[in-house]
Amino acid sequence: MVRRYKPTISYRLREIPIKQIRVWKEAQARKLDRENIAELAKSIKNEGLLNPPLVQKESKNTFLLMSGQRRLAAMKRLGAKKIPVHVLTKQTSYDLENAKAASVVENIHRKDMNHKEIADSCKFLAEHVGKSAAAKSMGMSIPTLNKYLGFAGVPDKLKALVPQLVSRDEMTKLYQITPNIKKAEKIAGQISKLDPSLRRRYIQALSQSPKSSHQKLLKRARTMRIKQKLSIKLSKTNAKKLASQSNKKELSSDEFAGKIISDYLKRRRNR
């Protein structure tokens, strides 16, 4: 038996005065790109408003905007007094926090958003609905959300350790690798007395092996000092073979030789 599709929300189409639509205060503070709004207004003027904003009734004469802030701004730019909207039914209305999430998520899934716009939206949503709900709403994992948030996403308890123990950038990377506050706090204390170069290599080693002990990570960080460029002398026959094989792989002789050595060391380590 085939199950019928059942929509998660229901609404009815209405035309209401624009002045009756209320945009929650945090969204009002959000900067909208004037150029994009102008282009959208031009599109609406030529083709009509194909996708009306989503609202829900708040009181007798006011409606709270769920999604469509850019479309609302474009209609205002056109001088419209009324606007067609989808009004949520009482059975599927949002609470205010979910309304905020719906509005921000709509912007996040715009194809033309750049990295800064996505990061700003992630920060806004995480602050108002929490990291877990923000990540879930946007279809992101917590680590991905943290990458967009950068230092802004670091908990205050860890921010307090900057710059006394580690730098701002180091703490951002540390928290992205280790989102456990107590563990990140402990590691920051352990590496605070290392010189900046060794500290950087330690964090790199941690990103490669986040479950390794402090001593193992410290040892690995120190071995990263080993010279990476090595001179290898080959016989004329082997040099020709290397050149021939590297040409087949479309690599330079140096690149191919480096790959051979790297693959060999990996096999030795995995035995």
C-alpha cells in the first residue's frame, strides 16, 4: 500500500496590507543587499510575485513574517500597499524561535550566498536557537557549523584563555578539532608553554589524530621538523625508469619519487 504524501505545514493564500506584516526585531537588524533587492524587485515587476512570503497570524491586525524578508523588501521598493502571502493555519503555526530558524534557513539555501553571508547567518541562528538546532535546521554537522562560526562559535570559557594561553586562531582551530570544552581547555594548558612553531605543528598533529595522547602528539609535532626535501642519487638506468614511469603518471620525476617514498612509508607504518 502506497502512503499518501502528507505536508508538514498547511496554509491558505491571502492578500493583506504590507503594513500589517511584522518582521521580528533581530531580522530587522539583518543587512539586506540593496543591489540584490533591486534585481528581485525588477523580476517581480516583470513576472509577478511567484512565491509569496510565509506569515502567521499574530493578532487581529498583525502577521509575523516566517520567511520571505527579501521578497517583502522588494515589494516595498516597488511601492506596493498589499502583498499576497501564505498564511499558516493554527495547526501548523511556529513558535517564535522556529520562525527565526525558518527565516534564516531560507536565506542560507540561496544559491548566490557567499561564505561571509553564510557565516553571518550561522552566527545569527546559533545565537538565537542554539548550535544543535541551528546545525539540524541547516542540514550541517556541528563541526561544519563551527567552521562557519570561526572564533565567534568558540564558547566563552575557552575565549577567556585567549591570548594568555593560546592565540585566537589557535583556539578556533583547537575547538573545531576538539568541541569538548574540558578537553580543549586541558590541551590549551598543555601547549601554552610550547613555542609558537611547535604549537602550530601540535595542532596539525591533533587534527590528524584527535584521540592520540599528549605525549604522542608532542612527539609527532617534533618529528615534523625533519627536513622534507631529500636528495636521492639513482643509477642512470633507474633514473630513466623513473622518468618513464613519471611521464605515464603525468607527474614530474620529483613528484613521482616523493609519492613512491610516501606510499612505502605508509605501508611500513600500517604493518
